[in-house]
Amino acid sequence: MHRSCSKLLFSGLFIILTTLTAQAAPPEYHPVDASLLKSRQGLGNTFQKLKRDQEVRVAYLGGSITAANGWRVKATQWLQKAFPNSKIHEIHAAIGGTGSDLGAFRLKRDVLDHHPDLVFIEFAVNDGGRQPEAIWESMDGIVRQIWKDNPQTDICFVYTFRVNYEKDLREGKCPRAASAMELLADHYGIPSINVALKIAELEQQGKLKFKSDQPLAEGVIQFSKDGVHPLNQGHEIYTEVIADAFKTMEPESKPINHADKLQQPFVDSHWTNAKMVPLAPSMLSGNWEKLPADDVLQRRFGGRMGQIWEADKPGSKITFRFRGSQAALYDLLGPDGGQVLITVDGEPRQKPTPRFDSYCTYHRIATLKLAQNLDPEKIHTITVEIHPEQPDRSSVAFRLKNPEQELKAPKYQGTKIRVGQIMLRGELVP
């Protein structure tokens, strides 16, 4: 081979290898400058449908701030008013106290099965205690699942406020969770709206108090009672920021097919394969029964969890096999909740896991983590067995007026376990 050709070939191979190495390098976290809006590639597909007076389905995936009758409802109303000839259909996909780690598993059931045109994602508060690398895994999984399902669907990140976030925002930086999401948004060209920044700005201007037990001066807004969940005026501010962002993005947004963005993930450990799998009778032994449709818990939680199964007999089991890396149960915590023994690939955990905690004066959705970081190529067997003793209820005592008496009441007795779905990263094996 001619020497010049050899040099060209070597040079080309060096460029290719260098490019591949650069692409494979994991992202590095750093604080990101805060802006009310970063348009990036905009919401062109959504605006195209709105301008053509077509129906637009808008999903709101988030925690309690989005679940409240607040900015979610107000933003839908604003969109309907701004585009009166389009039918705006709201998809309520928010659950209080949950982050993007659960969001990646419940995305198909709560969002994608409803065929959204636009998905707002609000997890910057509930993901606040997680490390950036963990946030990237679940958020990257959410983004990639959405575009794998329909590459014409637009996505918009929304960053909401909680007390202590003002420290970063006053320095012009996003708090850690929002910064992590901004780096992901940069990679995929996803627009983001930082409503938290507006709250911090108004507080610095003396126009707003994050929370207050005292009467405020005339014209000063009380954002919240707890520093996290906005009162009506706080939700109005959020909606105004979102409306202004839409007005800014509309003329500059172009329709785009997001499919090409799936070629290069932001992190290799993305949770694109996260899913929910219903319980099947073949997995169950003991006194498991389906909650009837008119049961108060089935009516309350069935819309999110599907069919709920209940058992309380010690020794009742759930057993399943799967090929993958992670498994959990989508279940309920409650005042009559029991505890379970977990066995993974023949290795039992030393202590039972309670389905009760210090908030359990009522029932609520939760996740029971079973296994993670397993070999994704191997088949794993998991067993969850009801323990004969109910868990210690004393952790809830401080919430009760007369704990010594109330904890003896039937409400706080029982070993009941209630499960709706299996959460998997992988595939169920019969």
C-alpha cells in the first residue's frame, strides 16, 4: 500500500476511534445556569397541530405539585384559551411523593397508553435527594421510552420550587436535580421551563414570601404553607411563566422527528426497558384474592395500579422469574399493612420488610424494592412471603391524639399485603 494511503487510512481510523471514545465517555455533572426558559429545539410538533386546529393531548407526569388542582389544570385552561379551535385533552399522570424512578416504570400505563402529543415532566423536587447519575438513568429512560413509542411526541421539562432551592437560584444556578436534568435536556434538545427561578426572583424583590404564619404586607404573595406546595397564587405564577414560555417558543419551533436522537443515549444505563407487569394467578400461593371493583381501595388506586391483589395469611407468596437487572412491587402501604420476607435467587434477606411507616394513618401507593444490579443476562427467581407478625406500629404514634389506645384499634391490626403490578427492568420468564 502506498505510504500516503496508509497515512490517510491510519488518520481516518484514529478519528473514528477518537469519536467513538468521546461518545462512550459518561457525562460529568456540574451546576447549570438557571434561565426561565431554554427553548432548545422547541415544541414544533405540538404547535403545528395547534395551528391546524387539531386535538392536542397533553400529559403531565410528576409528583404532588403537579397532582394538585393547580398549574396542571391552569396550563390546560390557558392552552385551550390561547388555541380555542383546538381541543386540548389533559392526561393527568402525577402521583404525590414519587419521582422519576417510579415514573420510568409507570410511564406506559399512565402516559403512553393515552397517546400524548406533549409530555410535561416535573420531578425536580421529588428527585432532589437523588444523585445526578441516578436521575440520568431514570429520566433518560423516560425520554427514550416516549420517543420509542412515538418520535413525534414533544417533551418539556418543568422545574418547580421548594425551600432551600433559593440558595442556588440566587447565585444564578439550577439546584442539583434541575442541573442534572438540564444536562440531559441539552443532549436531546428538550425545552425546559424553570418556574422555580421566578419564585426566587419575586422573593428577592420583596414581592413574595416562600411561607409565612404571619399576616403579610399588602401586595406580598404567600407562595405556600410548607415551602413546597404552592397556594393558588403560586400556581398562577407557575402558569404565567409557562404561558410566556409558550409564546416565546411558538414562532421559533419547527416540527421535528425525534427518532434520530435515540441513536446516542445520554447514559448507557438508561431505564428504557422499565415496565409494569400485572400479577398472574400462577405466581400466587396462599389466600391471595382480587379486590372487587367496588372495594374502597380498588376504586381509589385501581386507576393507577390496575387490579389489586390482597392477602394476609402468613406464608402466602408471590413467586416469579425474569431475565433482567431490577425488580420491585407496585404496592400499598397502610395502617393494617404487614411485612414480607424477600428471597432472591435462593438467598433470603435476614429481616422482614414492613409495608408500614410513620405516615401510615392512611393508605398510599408505594414501591417495594426487591432486587437491583442483577446480571441482566441471567434468569432470576424472586419470592415474596408474608411474615406471621405484623410490623411495629410505634413509628406512627406521634401523629395520633391517643396513641396507646388508637394503636390497639382494628385499623392498626393486620398483616395485609396489597400488590398491583410487578416492576421490571427486563422480561418476565414463564
